[in-house]
Amino acid sequence: MLEILQYSFITNSLLAAFFASITCGIVGTYIVTRRMVFLSGGITHASFGGIGMGYFFGLNPIFSAAVFAILSALGVEFLSKRTEIREDSVIGILWSFGMAIGIIFIFITPGYVPNLMTYLFGSILTVSGLDVWLMLALSVILILFFTFFYRLILFVAYDQNYARTHKIAVDLLNYILISLVALTIVLNIKVVGIILVISLLTIPQSIANLFSKNFRNIILLSIVISLVGVLTGLIFSYKINIPSGAAIIFSLVIFFGLAKATQMILSRSILKTKIQKILE
Amino acid sequence: MSKIVELKSVFAGYNNDVILNDVSFEIYDDDFIGIIGPNGGGKTTLLNVILGLIKPIKGSIEFFGDTENKNNKIGYLPQINQIDKKFPISVCDVVLSGLIYSSGIFYKHSKEDRIKVRETLEKLGICDLQNKPIGELSGGQMQKVLLARAIVSSPRLLILDEPNTFVDNKFEGELYEILVHLNKEMAIIIVSHDIGTISTYIKTIACVNRGLHYHKSNKISEQQLASYNCPIKLITHGEVPHTVLKTHNHILS
Ligand SMILES: Nc1ncnc2c1ncn2[C@@H]1O[C@H](COP(=O)(O)OP(=O)(O)OP(=O)(O)O)[C@@H](O)[C@H]1O
Ligand SMILES: [Mg+2]
């Protein structure tokens, strides 16, 4: 096992697994507790438009996708506040519009489109050095931001209106956070793909939430759970030669099932002993 | 007695609906105002205007600084249906969030803040709940926590939107006693559907049904309510004087 570490693609993918866990652990907790899962799905798919345009204009698709994702995230945030359009319809439109743009640009791009499948289904083994650096930078930004502004983020996420009555710059904070959500989504597309990235942002959090009702602990637990899930998936995909993205999500879902069962059995047995004590 | 807020012919609403129609209203330092009115009458909307959560379409709202104490804080208890109970946050943190005013830019809380939280929880008799996640609270317990958050900063104006929902009789009585006590230091606005119970504690009544009629007394009759375009039933609890039809000298503002 150790000799495979010599290959840079293995080190890259291990580093990517590590940074994916950090970024998704933090941002996913924010998304899940704020009930923004659908919005995040919309941003993810909208970014495909950016990938298509990146191919067409010969740019790195990650950069064009990032621009696309941030603009659409800011757009939804802005629209849902100013106008009376229902937010979920806006997201639905954005979702398919981004995909449509992506398909059109890929179709009109002359010749062969390399690595398209990487973006759709993810491939942690093809993560480049640049991708790893970008993920490292994002991890550092997220850790600093969520450490220094932890209480502010928590209080605003919990009750925006209350924070507004205390003259907190809620809108500014929301715009910053939604941009970080968009960046996290885009940088993790390489790891599990557009279609699966949302599960990396929600399954670890759902598992963590079974055992903790504390925002900070959910973040920390999610990071650990993601890391274990991603590594398990990686080993699976290596051993039985299946796509890594799908293998990662598959292991996470299995973990979720196991965790749910454990939690149910645990809480039942605690209840039983308590009832026993009362009866004695 | 100094003025805190003044609304001048405010029109406010959502989408294409005008909910508040030409509302003029003043709140002073020692006020204890009960806001009553039918469901959908615009009580919460009025509070949102005062809180700055909704901008008036027309008219103005002006705050007057407290030159003496420099305390211009507002404490707010939202109607319970506006709270996400699944959010992973503990009681202690919810109450701490009532103090984000006083913290610096990075919002780390000081020792004094923690002591204030502790004292407030003690005052409301919910110290044992402090480490519980809010998802595990009953409706009444949640109300107490929200009340704690509203008063922890010792605000100048306390705004309560139906704080008695889900609360048991015993605590409801205690709640009003606490409010009467707090009223010595702050102005209070309370929305309630139970005018019968609150009338002995409040000083004045504002009837809100699209418009606002200010009744500068804590006694009101059904006839008066009807004349204010505010058709709600007075629920009586034992011998309460306000059901007796008397004429009150009230001033409409
Ligand atoms: N966010 C909103 N968007 C659109 N319309 C709203 C919104 N909030 C309230 N309304 C409408 O405004 C009107 C007044 O609502 P408001 O919440 O102020 O009533 P209320 O007097 O507080 O009622 P309740 O006693 O039921 O709490 C209602 O007709 C309601 O449908
Ligand atoms: Mg209301």
C-alpha cells in the first residue's frame, strides 16, 4: 500500500479527500441547518453552465464554473429578498438554465471535450496540483472565517430577523456565506462530480446530527465522517475498480444506515434502563 | 418621560396588500401597551415596522435617542411560529444571542455576558434548561427562552409578540408580574389575544385592524372595540372590571 504514495496523483487525491472533508464539513453544516439544500443543488447544477463556457472559450472550467456559481448564488439571494417570486421556482429555473447553457456550449465546442465525465461524475484520482492548492486556500479561509465569526454566523443563521433588530449586517454576512457555499461546491465538483456533490454536503451532517445538536460539534463530526467516507470510497473504487465519486457516496449512505440503526438501538436501551430504574 | 419612537401616518404591507393603513403612533419610556386585534389584523406587521424589519411604503418612523443612558436597545420576542426549532443551538446560546449588541466585531462573549445570561435564566426559573438543544423544549419552555433572550440586554423598549402562547397559567401570571417589574425600567409593547388577562397589567391598549386606534386606558368595552373596527370577543376571567360598560375618557391619536 505504501509504495503507491510515491505517485503524485495518489498524494493529490489524499490531500483532496482531506480538504474536501474540511470544506464540506463546515459549509454543509451551514447549508443543512439553514435549510438551503435545494438552493445548493441549484448552484451546483448552474455551475455546469460555467464549465461548458470554460470549454468553449478555452479557459480552465473550474474558474468559469466558480464565476458562474457565485453569480447565480448571489442572484438567488438577491432575488429572493427583493421580489416576491417564490424562491424554489427561481432555484428550479436556475438549475435547468445552467445545465442548458452547459450542454449548448459543450455541443458547439469544436472537437473532443476532454474530462467532461470528470465534472459530471467526479474523479478524485485526476485532481491536479492546482485543484489541491485551491482547496487548501478555501479550507484556510473557511476555518478562519468560521472561527472568528462563529457566534455571529450561528446567531444570524438561527434567527436572521432577530439579528437584524440588533443592527447586525445580516445581508452582507449572507452574501459572503453564499459565495463561500458556491466556491465550496465548485472546488468539490472534481472530487465527487456535479451530480453527487450535494450528498457530500448533507450525508455527513445528517449522520453527525444524529449524535449532536450542537452546531460546532456537527461541523467537527461531519469533517471526520466525510474523511472516513471518502477514504473508504477511495479504497473501494481502487479495489473493485468502480468510479470513485459513486463509491464515496455509496459508503457514506451505508454509514448513515449503520449510524441511524445504532442511534435507535442506543436510545431505546437508554430508555429501557431508565424505565427499569423507575419501576424498581 | 421621553419619546422612544414615533410613527407618522405609516402605510406598510406585503406584495400588493396594504396591511397598515395610515398608522400614527408614539411610544414613551414608561409605556406598557397591549396590542390587540383579530388574526391577520396587522399586529405582527406593526411590530416589524417598529423593529425595522419592514420599511414603510409611505410615512415615516423616527427613533429618539436616549440622551441620559445611551441605551437604545430593543428586546424582541417573535411570534413562536417564526422560530426554527430543529436548528442545532442550545438554550444558553439563544439567550447569549440577545447580547450581540454589546460584543465586539468578532462577537466573543465576555464573563459579564455569561453572568447576565445566568441571572436572566434564574429570574425565569429555567436554569436547568440551559444546556438543552432547543429542539427538545416544550412550547412553553421555548417561550421562556425567547423571553430570556429579549430581556437579557436590559433594553429600552421590549417588544413581545404573543408571549403567552403555550404558556401554563402559573407562568402566565408570573410572566406578567415580571413584565410589570421590568416596566419600571423599560417601555413594553405586548401583543395578546387575551385582553381579559393582560388588561390588569397594561396601561394602554392599541387596537390594530389595518388601522390603529389608541385607547389610553387599560379598560375597554366591546362597544368601544366595535367602534374601533376591532371586533374581538372579550374573554372574561372571573370578575374583571373591563366588561362593565363604562365610558372611558380615551384619546384617539
Ligand atoms: N411575509 C408576508 N408576506 C405576505 N403577506 C403577509 C406576510 N406576513 C403577513 N402577511 C399578511 O399580512 C396580514 C397581517 O399579518 P400579521 O402577521 O401582521 O397579522 P397579525 O395581526 O399578527 O395576526 P395573528 O394574530 O394571526 O398573529 C395578513 O393578512 C397576512 O396574510
Ligand atoms: Mg401576529
